[in-house]
Amino acid sequence: MQTYEDTTCKVVYGVNELSLDLGGKSIRGIWKMLEQVLNLPRETTVSVNGQTVADDHIVRAGDEIEFLKPAGVKGLAA
């Protein structure tokens, strides 16, 4: 039986948590792929394994990718 545990990355945004096969992809590509699915704001900061990374960072299988909404975004337009 083949397992996919070794090829997936954990993606976290707020209460959303996904396991996706993203190894070898750039943060820019991942953001574009998940922008509408997770309703990611343009100002989102991205960290991989707890470290803030640039858009051209390439993730590896097993990485934890977290999209962080900037402080003060909730209710900003009110």
C-alpha cells in the first residue's frame, strides 16, 4: 500500500487546514492556486515551518505552510 504522507505539505489558514501535494512548488504558485479556495487577502504573509518566506521560496514535502492575515484586517472597512 502506497502512502502519501511523504509527499504532502500541511497548509493552514485560520481554521482551515489542508494536506496537499505541493512539494517542489513556489509560494507564488501555491498562493495563486489557493487564493479563491481559502479567500486569501492580497496582504497575506506566508511562513514555512515557522519562518516568513518570499514568494519565490520552493516548498518541500513535509513542510507546513501557513498563510497569516495581517493584524487589523477584520473590520477595517467598517
